[in-house]
Amino acid sequence: MKFVKPLFWKSKNIISIILYPLSLIVLIINELKELNLKKKFFIKTICVGNTYLGGTGKTSLAIEIQSLVKKKFKTVFIKKNYTNQLDEINLLKTKGALISKDSREEALYLASKKKYELAILDDGLQQKNIDYDLKIICFNTEDELGNNYLLPAGPLREHISKINNYDIAFINGEKKNNKLYLKLKSINKKLQIFKGKYKPINLEKFNLKKKYLMFCGIGNPHEFEKTLVKNKFLIKEKIIFPDHYKIPNEILNNLKLKAKNENLSLITTEKDFFRLSKSQRKNIKFLKISLEIKDIKKFKKLLISKL
């Protein structure tokens, strides 16, 4: 699926109002899902997800959680086998053990059978028939809650009141946003809220005197651009593709030719890089980042206590 966030998601407007009746259908479907019996698995589970569709940093957070708890638990990532999300699947494979199946329940059963102690699920909060031990919801400081409407009138996958069902919220991004923090707390006073921002970890591989052509197809490309600018990259041009977009050879070859003709170096995200075939990766570098968590010791202690 080629997905680009519609501009009308940012505010309440004529388009979102016209689509609002369809959002009521989504609301009803979500409420019916809540009636499902919840399955409890022998393996401990942490589900990292979002309600705002796309670009909230859940995969980065899942990776950081694994690094924090892998000495205490035998961990495995679980990612539902969506063909349009092979970039995230391939990225997770480089960080630890991964089970990817068409069904999360099947993946959890297999993880238990293989004697893993903790499953970290990248996405899955809206699957209401699984009783997760710990539920973490992610937001981005730039997008906040959009226009507060459910899909398709807005960006939310479920009503914001469902924040009451979650244990921890993560607010990721460079922008300071106390408004979002206060909004989440007003809905769920017991919610533990942490903040994170992206930190490059392979800057030594780049010549910051060069000029760069940035390209990416992720949920929040502006956050990637901000990270580059903050770290003194000279971005002369940028090409933004839809989220999870698999770039055809012809388009990629044109990008490479443009970079060569204008004496630019190509840079992209780690996710985008792993979406490319090995033959496509030539002359392309990716910025490797980690999620820098504020109050990380407190966060790690909370994780362990909840499990």
C-alpha cells in the first residue's frame, strides 16, 4: 500500500466533516472488537503501537526496549507479516530474533514453543483479543492527534478515550509539546509518559562538507529531515515517497543520475535502505539512528516491574 498522510487530517475542515459518518462506522467496529474474549499467552508480552496512523516511532522504541531487557529475558520481536512492511521486518531481523506470521496469535504460540521469555510486538494495540502484559502507545510531537477524528476523516485508528487502556505513552520528536502531554494525562491520570528523540549513531561515516540529496518513504519524513539538519547535513534537495514505498529501479536510477550530475551524495533512512534490493543499495548511505529516551533508568525499572 502506498500511503501519504492527507493534509486534511491536520484540522477539522469540509473534507473531514464529509467523511465523518464513515468514522462512526470505524468507531462501531472498534467497540465490537472490545467484546472479544482476550487470550493470555504463557510468554510475557509487550505491545508497542499507536493510534495516530504512521510515523510515531514504534519500531525504534521496540528496538530500544529489546536492548534494555535482553539481559534479563530471552526476547523475540513479533511483527505481523504485512507484505508492504518488509522494510520494518528486515530492520528488526538485524536487531534480534524475529517471528513474522500472518497471525499474531500463531507467532506468539510459536514463540512460547521455542522457549522465548518475552515477546516485543511492533504494532498490534488494536487487536483486542490478545491480553498483553504491557501496552505502550506512541505519538509524534509534530502530528499530535491531528484533527482528533477517526479514520478516514482523521488519522486516529481508535477513539482517543482508549488511552485509558494503556500503561505507558511515548512522545517522540524534536519539538517540545506540553499540550499533548497534558491532553494524554487528562484522559488517563495513571498513564506513565516518557519522551524520546532520534540520535544518529553512525555520523562518522559521513562527510558533512558534502552536499546531500535526501530521499525517504516513511510515516514522518519531516522528523528525518530535522535530524539531518540538526546534525549539520547540507540538504540541497529532498524527495519524499509514500510510506513503505518500494522504489522502482527506473526511479532510483534517475535519482542516482541526478545526484551524480549535481555532485550530491544520496542519503536515506535505515528503513528505506533495507527496503532496497542489494543491487539497488550501491552508492547510497543510510543514517542509522537510535531513540534517545529521557529518564531511561526510570523507564527500564518500570518495564521490569510490569513484567
